[in-house]
Amino acid sequence: MKRRFLSINFHKDTVERFKGFCAKIGGSYTDTLEHMMDFFDTYQLSPMDDLGPNMRGIEANIKKRINALVSIIKEIEKNQTKPTTAMLQLLFEQSSPKQNQPRLVEVKKSNKPVKDPFFATSMEAIELRKEKNSLKRDLMETKQQFEDILFSKVHIVKSSFGKPKLHLDMTLEELEALKEKIKNT
């Protein structure tokens, strides 16, 4: 397919500059212009942006992003990786390394169950965490109920004489149910 040529009007000095640029690059005017447009499209740059001498602005931006990534990775390492590694090391320290033990060993049965102190403290920690989560959930539910009552059922009543008063718009049954719920928690 034969390509058609069209013309665009440019200032004379711009045309001379473009011709010199094409001579340096060593391509036709069309190829040079196409490569330039492809470059801007590919790297999502605008010819109006100032990139500084030899793209130092982009280089500085990239260095800032790399530094930000390094700080994020250090934060992850500090708050996630190191504690996990410490927990794994504690687990492996608790298990004794295999030593050359005789194959036949007399097993003495005792009535006392052997308790591993690490296991016991871990179980206590798990139980405490469950209790904490339960209490946190109860607190959030109570807070939500309090907010519902405070914002939807309490109204300010302005009196012609004296100070304004608060009016609770709630039936006796609702009040008794709320009292009972609070007693049971």
C-alpha cells in the first residue's frame, strides 16, 4: 500500500532545526517524527515537561521512589519478618536437638503429665487474645448502641422558661430491654 504525503506548515527556523536533527539521526523526516512520537507515547512523557539536563529530574524521582520502597521494606522487616523469625527460633529452641540416643530405652510411666512451659504460656497467650477480641467486639457493639440512642433518640427541647432540656424518645419496653441487656453483659 502506497502511503500518501500531506503537508503541515511550520516556521522556517523550526523546519531548518528539524532538518538538522534528521541529518544527525540519519533518517527520513517521516521516520524521525514517527520515532519521536513513539518515544513520547511509550514512556508517557509530554514534550512540554522539563526533564532537566540529561533527564536528571526523572532520575531524582526514581531515586526518591527507590528510597521510599527501601523504607517500606525495612518497616516490613522490622514489624513482620523479625518477630516471625524470633517466634520460629523460640519454637526450635524448645525442641531439643537429636542426640545419639540408645535405641532401646526403658520408659517409666508417671502419673504427672509433663507440661512444656513454652506451650503453656503460648496457650495462655492464645486464650488472652481470644478474650481480648471478644471484649473488643462487645465494646464496639455497646458503643454502636450508645451512638444509636444518643443520636437518634435524644432530642433537645427548648423551654420558654429556663434552660433547654434533653428528651429521650424511647418506650418503657425499649428502656427495660436496654437495661436488661446491659446487666447481662
